[in-house]
Amino acid sequence: MIDVALLRDDPDVLRASLERRGLDIDLDALADLDRQRREVRSRAESLRATQRESGKAIAKLQGDEKQAAIAEAARVSEEYKASLAEADDLDAEFNRRWVALPNPVHPSVPFGHSDEDNEEISTWGDLPEFGFEPQDHLDLGEALGIIDVERAARLSGSRFAYLKGAAALLEFALVRYAIDHLTGAGFTPVVPPVLVREEAVFGTGFFPGGREQVYAVGVDPDGTGEVEADNLYLAATAEIPLAGLHMDEILDEGDLPLRYAGFSTCFRREAGTYGKDMKGIIRVHQFDKVEMFSFAHPERSWEEHEFLVAREEEIVRGLELPYRMVNVCTGDLGDPAAKKLDIEAWMPGQGRYREITSCSNTTDFQSRRLKIRFKDAEGANRRAHTLNGTAVAVGRTLVALLENHQQEDGSIRIPEALVPYAGFEQIGP
């Protein structure tokens, strides 16, 4: 959620940011609504003060004067109640509109409409040269008996997969590889809940805009088709429960940055992507991920962003995956992020780069919603900045490993850094 002071004091900056995101928002009407709600709230408070004073005066009066004063007090009381109700309604309407606005974008974010407009910053590694036609990950996985989407579809529908044998062991190896790397860099490992309340999903900015992507949990105990909601949601990423770890708390300035590495299963409905990436395990409803999350000092959050991106690069380079870094454009930027950098690994089976990690600075957008503050040296409470970054998204990283390290005989070479965790050097044909 954005600081409302931006609307009141610098609306042109906000307007420019919204226009760069391709949004047409009537900020003048929103500013008028803000002024109106404050005026009505002020009138209600003034009437309340008059009510209190009249109560004291009535006690000193007698006869007709007292009856007249009582009648006037009753009128003021009714006017106060009406003004208070109007102020509450105006606040609710303003907040409904205000919380839908995305975080202002950082000046360095390129303008664009889709991921095709993302700006390449750098590349690393040489693209593999094969003396044969490279296969995609699903063909490789099925031939090796380590990925099974057909049986998963019979069980759960499309966009699910069984990881079997060496693929399952490779998942555990990737997770431990990432966790060891991050704990060595000062992160605290966390296994968070994946069922979360609405305030946590709202607090991270997935609601209200992304509600269609999140699974809600409910039960139909009588089999009647009437679902009883549990008011819980399956987290789309560990970012959500990690952000909620310190909700409604005041942190110590000296403890910042607080860095966590969370492992969780993630659930996404992938609404609106029908027919897109249906083959394999690129875009599935359920996957596992190690997520970095940091609560940072606002004056050092961009340094923290660079720190998280550097950890991502170290992990991907250790896996010997050629990649490019892109600065995500305004049209492809999620609502909470002021800026996001993606690492896109080369996928030989597809002949293109695909995103395997993202790192976002959400500034105070999430902490304002989740009421996460810290006490500074002067004793004032300030909002922390929150940042998140992918250490390993298992499914997509597996795709990149299989496709980049495939051999002519159909086997898969395991990168040297991963061998101690996997316990084997290759997956045989």
C-alpha cells in the first residue's frame, strides 16, 4: 500500500508512475475523495467535542434552559452519528480504491508492455553447443523415467507432475545446496506454514489484484455442494508467510537486515494461462522453492537488493547454467515491486531464455499493509523495507539442468557443485 502523503503532496510523481505502468487512474477524483473524507471526519470530531461540552453545560442548567439544551444535544448527537457513518463510508470507499494501486516504480525500471520489453543487463556463460539435436526436458525426463505427467494428470488434472527416482533426489539436492549457500551468507533457514490467512495474502500485495491466482481452502462436509470456507489460502510462494513472520511487530534497528531462507511448496492456479506452457513442468500448479526474504533499513534497501541478486547469481553459476539478467519492464512488474531483476536461464530444448529467479524490492509497500516497523536511534517508529528473491525454483531449475547438461547418449551430467548433495555424477539413459 502506498503512503497517502504521495497523493496529497506529490500527485504528479504518482501519476507518472501509474502512467508508466499503463494504468489510467483518475487521481484528481481520488484526491477529492480523500479531502472529502477528511473534512467529514473533522466535522464528526468537532460535533463530538461539542457534544462533550454540552454535556458539562447541561448539568449546570435548570428548567426550560435545560430542556432546550437537552434537545439541542440530541440534535448534535444525531448529526454526529450521521457524520461518523458518512466518514466511515467515505474511508471504506477511499481505501477500496487506494489499496488497488501498485507500488511506484523505481526510475531505473524500463517502460514496456510485456516480458518482451524487459531490458537485458548482462549475460553469463557460454551457450552449450551440441553435436546432436537437443531435446526438451519432458522428452528427456520421460525417456529416463524421472518425470511422469501422464499419471499425474490422471490423478490431479493438467499442470501436475510426478518427480521420480533421480529427479526426486535432484530436488532434495538443489534445496540443500541453496540452503547451505544461504546459511553461509547469514540467512536463517525457515520452513513456514503454507496455509495462510487473508490478511497475509493481502499484506504482501497478492490481494486484491491477484485473487484469481490463489487457491482458497474450503470443505463440503455434507456433500451438498455448499462449501464452508476455512478462511485460509494456499501460499503461492514462501514470500507470503515469510513477510508475515514479523507482521504487527516493531523490530530493532540494529537487527536489520533480517534475512530468511524459506523452503515451501507453492500453489498457483495459473488462471489466464490456458494453452501456455502446457508441456512439462515449466508452469505447474504445485512446485517447491527456496525463497530469500529480507527486512531491511529503508536507507539501505537498494544495497540489499544488490546483495540478494548476487546470491542468486552465485547459486545459478554453481549449477553451470548460462543465463542473462533482465530488468523487468513496467508492464511486466507485479503490483508490490518497485523494481525486479530476473535471471533467465538458457533452455536449449526450447531455444530461448526462460526465467528461473526473480528478485524484487517492494520498499514499504508490504510493511505498510503488514504494520512492520522498526525503532530508530531517535526512538521513532519507521517502516522497514521488504525484499524477496528466488534462490531455487525447483521445477524450472530442473528443466534448465536437464536441457543444458544433456549428453548425446541421453544421460544428464550433474554439475560438480551439486554432486556432493545428489550422490551421483550423472543420470544414466
